[in-house]
Amino acid sequence: MDEGPDLADPILCMHGEPSWAYLYRHMIPPFLKNGHRVVAADLVRFGRSDKPLDQNSYTYERHVSWMSEWLLNLNLQRITLFCQDWGGLIGLRLAAAFPERFSRLVIANTELPTGDIPQLAAFAQWRSFSQTVEHFDSGARCFPLLVPDSPTDPSAAQNRAAWEVLNKWTRGQNWLETSRSS
């Protein structure tokens, strides 16, 4: 979904699992009313996106790669990233890989795990449930296993590198400080 003036600063909405871009249907009209361009993509395998048949295609790094290609093809600049859940795991990697394209980050209910800190018990329970429940969407079943849970996880090093960039992030801080004091 891509709505609003082409030259306006875009808000990139990235959803989590098991939802899709439809999640943002109530947020998009106010963003548009305030003159923003809003771009919301379905992550691969969710909503109306492509759904490769090969289960081995679904890795954290492949999802980052797919969304990186998509972002570069759109040539978005001055992006405000609004991300949650898996939209954060992927979106924060995009912001770290292409920081010159992003102006602001709005982060909700997500993380960028490196496996250096054990996952919360609630996540471990969710991961176990996702693998043992009889009837479950295969996309929702595979995503919990992609979250880095050890320092040697295939995506742990890339997430650490992303943290190096994000820890130096300075864009949007004045707004954040202003909003906290209001």
C-alpha cells in the first residue's frame, strides 16, 4: 500500500506476525490527513505478499534482504519507520543498513535480539506453543524459530552490527525529548 503525495516524507509501517499491512488501516487516514505519504508492505508470506513454497526460503536474513530490495526499489528518503513485532526485527535492520534514508524511528512491542541475553519466559512459551499446537499457519509457525536466541545464531552478528549503528542514532531525539517533557 502506498498512499499520499509522492514528495511527502513517508511513514513506513511495518507489521508483525501473524498480521499484515491491514493492521494499519485505522492509522493511515490520520497520517494522510496530515500530509504524509504512507507506505505499508506485507512481509513475505503474510497478507497479499508472495509466498515462496520452499520453507528454507524463510530465514531472518532472507526477510531482511527481501525488504531491503523493496525499500531500495521504492527509493524512499526521509522515512519515519513505525514498526512493531517482526516489523521491528526487520525494520530496525533496514534503518541500520540505510540510516541516511531514515529520519525517525517509532518502535513498539519489538526487539532486536542478539542472543546474548536469554529470551523472556513468555517468549519461550510462545515459541514452544507455536511448534506444538496442531493447527497453526505455517508462517506463524516458522517465525518464532527465526528469532536469535543464542550468541552464535546465524543473525546474531548482524543484529549486533545493527545495534552499533542504532546506538549512535541522533535523528528525532529533539522531538522525543520534547514529547517526554509535555
